[in-house]
Amino acid sequence: MLLRFCHAAIALLLSALLSSCSSAGAGLFTPRKIYDVRDLTVLADVRVPKAVIVGTDSRIAAAIAATVPRPEAPPVVLSVRIGSYRPDISPLNRRSEAMVTVTAASVIDGSSVATATFPVTSGTENPDFEAEALAEAVAARIRSLFALSMPSARQ
């Protein structure tokens, strides 16, 4: 009898604990704002290799083309600025770092509706692919931020 009472008390305590956790975290996270990305422009400092600029532009453009348009979302164009580029930051492998600023501007009135600034670090063992690895890292982060689809490998 005492064992059943202990099991029931533990079950009740666990259910109360779980229900309090779910209600306490309800206001912590707001849903991410979704935008209908129409086009982009990639800008960079003089020190950034052309392969990073072109690779980032082509990867994000392919992601925009692969994403199904969202008519209910506000239409925007992206301005991607790659700055403070640092190649070979690690002596053991080929790691590059850049600070990226993405601004989403409204197609309707041109106002800035969202801005994000973040560092991107990429690494590769082959020095020939250092710029491509950084371009893919930047594009992957932007695809994630703006809920863009991954283009198929056939494109």
C-alpha cells in the first residue's frame, strides 16, 4: 500500500513538474518571421576573394529559385555584406573567418525590415577550396536565417 502511494506521489510530482516547465517556457520563444525573398546583392571588402563573393551569390540565388514563393509573407530583397575577412586563422588547417551583415529591405517601400550580423568560420584541408568553403558556410547560414530551400544537386 505504501509503495503504491509512493508511486502515485512520484507520478503526480513529475506531471506537475512537467506541466510547470511547459507553461513557464511558453513566452520565451517567439516564432521566426518569414519573408518572401525575391533577390539579393552581395557586397564585400577589397580583401575578400572574388570566389567567395561569386560563390555566395550563386548559392543564395539558387536557394531563392528553389524556394516556393510565400504570398502571405512580406516580399524582401537581401543585401549581403562580407567584411573583415581573415584567411588562415588556424595554423593546423585552412580556416577562414568573415563578418557577415545581412539586411532585408522591403520591396514595397525600400525600408529595412530585418538586419543580422554574425561571424562565419569555415575550414578545409585543401587550400584550393578555402574560398568555396567560406562561400558555402555564408550561404548555409543565410539559407537557415531566411528559411530558404536547399537547391537540388542537378542545378
